[in-house]
Amino acid sequence: MSFTRFAPSPTGYLHRGHLLSALFVFAAADYFGCRVRLRIEDHDQSRARQEYIESIPVDLARFGFHFESISLQSNRYALYEKYAKKLKEALLLYPCTCSRKKLFAENPVNEDGEIIYGGCCEHRKEASEEPFALRFKVPNKNILWNDLLLGSFQENPKLQCGDFAIQDRLGQWTYQFAVCVDDLEENIGLIVRGEDLRSSTARQIALSQALGRKKEPLYLHHPLLFEKEGKKLSKRQQSQSLRAELEQGMDEMDLLGSVCFEARVIQENRRVSLEEAIHYIQNAYFGRFSKNSLLN
Ligand code: GLU
Ligand code: ZN
């Protein structure tokens, strides 16, 4: 049995964007024949909050989403250490003492606003007294992959972002690293997430291979919901939470219908059940695949 996962970061309450993402995850799991894990991605301890962590499974259960397992990244530091050791032994890590200011002053940025690290600390062997990040030596080659909805992509991580951090200067494991370890350890064969993460895929494939992953997962990046002004829905913009919307009088079926309507998988804004919502997503997006065709 293969697994997929829903992996929100607990830096705010879940909002409509998460609801759409959860619908895609469950629609894909049902269609392609895999089970769903919930992973709460609290790798960024400066932004994660306990009340948000606790709210995630509770809020999802209200809509009828139930999970095969629930994990929390902050419980897995020993595992991250183990994999970091493996990379270190393969001579694929080096310490980088550059400050944020130095990084932005000395390196170009890509279209997502991330620096393309030029490798100025590449030859550092041992860390100094100063705080340091650990960078992963990315291969300088095109990585090819095929997205189930978007088609084929290729990207060279060396040119796209350069050697990236697996641990930051505060000692926190980064998203890119934690997600690859977790997807490997949790036997995730299908990754369903928003299109905003598409650009992380090539570097995650490179890192997963270095971690020892034998078979790449399948990737499915889904369209995002946009707010009226055309901005991406995100917690940082203080979008309304599902909790708040439910308190203000909408019920779960109203919200499911409204999200399906905004995502244009139904033509009018009406109440729908979870089963219907999943069915509409499958009809709109997965029709060209035969059922249970991709995994195992
Ligand atoms: N934690 C990430 C987010 O909330 C998702 C990570 C992933 O699906 O790879 O945006
Ligand atoms: Zn550096």
C-alpha cells in the first residue's frame, strides 16, 4: 500500500486554500488507491504555535477528513540527525557562516526571490565558533520529472538555487530537508500539493536521491485559490480561517461548495458533501487517468 500526505504548517489556522488542498489529496488518494497521512510541518519553531498544531486535526475532522497517521516534525529530530549524518559521511554537506545580509548582498535572486547561492563557503571543512547553516551540495545537472497535472519539467538546482540549507543558522531543520526525510520514511508514493511548491521539486528529488530514496514519488501540483484582488491565499495575508467562517454562520457543506465553486469544479455556488466535492475534483482533473492505474 502506498501513501500520500497532507502537510500543513501550523503557522495559522487552516483556511480555504488548505481545504482545497485537502480535497485534492483525498480525491487523488481515492482515485489512485493510496491512504492519507497527516503531517504537521512545524519545522519552523519561530512560527509554529501549539494552538495551531492542535487545531489542524480538529478542523479537518469537522469536514470528514480522517487520516491513517498523524505526525509532527518536532518529534523527529533524531531521524533528521540520522539522515544528516548520512549526507555528511557522503561529503555532501558543508557549514556556511554567511549572514542573511551577506547572502542577499553577494548572490543573485531567482524569480521566487530566493538567493542562488554561489558557494562561497563551499570549501569550509569544519564549522567555526560563529553560527552556521549546513548546506547540501546540489548536483549541477538537469533533473527531469513529470507532473500528473502540469506535464514535464526540468530544472538544474545548481542554477535555480545553488547549494541549499538543510539546517539554518539557528539549528532548525529546513522545510526542504525535513519534507524529503519524512516523505521517504513515511513511504509517500504520491505527493499532492499546491502549485506554489512546484519549484521546490527538482531540488527535493536531488536531495531524496542523496538520502537513499530508490524510487521517486509521483508529483501532482494543483491550482491555488486566489483572493479577489488576485493574490494567493495564504496565512501571512491573514486570510479568514475556516474556523472563523464556520463561526460566522457557514456550515461545512456551504464551505465545501464554495471552495469547489471558487476552484471552478462546479458551476454554481451551492452546498456539497465531502463525497461530492471529491467526486467533482476527480471529474475535473483526473478523468484522463484510469482508476488505480499509477501506484503499486
Ligand atoms: N508545509 C507546506 C505548506 O504548508 C507543504 C509542504 C509540502 O506539501 O511539500 O505549504
Ligand atoms: Zn556561506
